[in-house]
Amino acid sequence: MQQPISILIVEDEILIAQDLKEILEEVGYDQVFRVRNYQQAIEVLNAQRIDLILLDINLNHSSSGIDLANHINQCQQVPFIYITSYSDAGTIADVKQTRPAGFLLKPYSKDLLLATIEIALFNYSNKHNAANLPIETKIPLNDETDLVINNQLLVKDNHRFIKVPLAEILWFESDKNYVEVKTAERKYLIRSSLKKLLEHLPDRDFVKCYKQFIINIHHAKSFSSDAVVINGHQIPISRNTQEEVLGKLKHKTI
């Protein structure tokens, strides 16, 4: 089952907070939390799994957005985007020390807000992937790399991102510059190549069985020397991949 991206808005101005929430919900982000100060934000972060934070700097509170950003970096490791009216040299110097995923000045536009969110999620996922690869296998990540984090594929669905658990993916099928992601419920399209995608999928669960296909071995219902059946569909096994594919299918853990 796909999981929604959850976003926390930390903004003390009610009208701005509501505007942000409405923009997000309009494009399909339905897991949006809204708080007004540092303490409320900490409570939500401790109680909910948050994927992204939209953060005002001046919260009219003893603790500022900068203070919250420092806490996030130390304890939560969640990407955050500043949305503020302040752009003076002192503020920018403080902001840079917290390494935000983005910085937007008020008044912001809907398009720029959504683009900044997309870039922030993309960069965070790629950073997470690179950090978890062994040093000898790290590769540069670019705009065609898949987004895999915490065993979930980050997929853009219209104007929003959703998380698709890798365990629910039946197979990937190449279609020129895109890859079709097939689950039992629906299919998604991502811009990538099978080669790049395979580098970021867990080897114990996925294998390339044909030039156009990567399969999740745990969904295989039956197989022969030249084909595997998943969800009623027969997917070919090439002679070049036959030994590896059949070996994994025979020894898979149900």
C-alpha cells in the first residue's frame, strides 16, 4: 500500500500556515500537520513520522526556527525548508549553519513552493542512498536516479510524492527513458534506467531476469528455466541471467 508523504508546517502566522496547508492539500498531500511554535513541533516530531518540514524562522516564541533546525539536525534527521520574510546578512549566516534543504522568501509562489519541496525530497533521498552505500560502491547520483529510502520507492504522482514499499513492488519494466513500476494495485512511471535502478535495490529481493525486466523474487508463484509467473503474468528469463535468476528463485525466503 502506498504511503503518503507527511509534511509538518511550523508557522505562527495563521493565514500563512493555512495557505501553505491548502496548497499542499490541493495537489494531493493529505498528511499535513500544522503547529505554531517550537514545543508543538517537537511534540509532533516525537509522535509522527515526518518526511519534510516547512519552517518559519521568527516564531514569536522563546525558541526560534533556527533553534528548531538545530534540534532537527541533532535528533530527527528530517529535511526542512525555511519560509521566512528575513533575508539580512545575519539571518542568512545563521541559516547556512543549519544546512537547510531549501530557503523561500515570503511572499512565495505556489509553483516555487512545490518545486522546492520536490527538490528537497529528491536531494534528501539521494543523500540517504549515497550515505548507506559501501564506500567502494558509491556512485554519483543524478536526476535520473531512482529514489529509494528506508525500503521505499519515492514516486512522483502528479504534483506530489508518495512512498511505495519495495516489498509491494512486483516488477520493474523498462520503457525507453522510463521505468514502469508495477504493484498489485496499480502502476507508476519513473524516469530512470534499469541499470541505475538495480544499483539501489536490495540484492536479496530483486534480480534482473531479462533486458526489460527486474523482478521481486518474493512474488514469484511459479517458474521454469525460461520464464517466471508473477501475479498471473509470464515474464521471460534470458539465457544470460538464467543461472542467477533460477538460483535466487530456488533459494528465496517466503
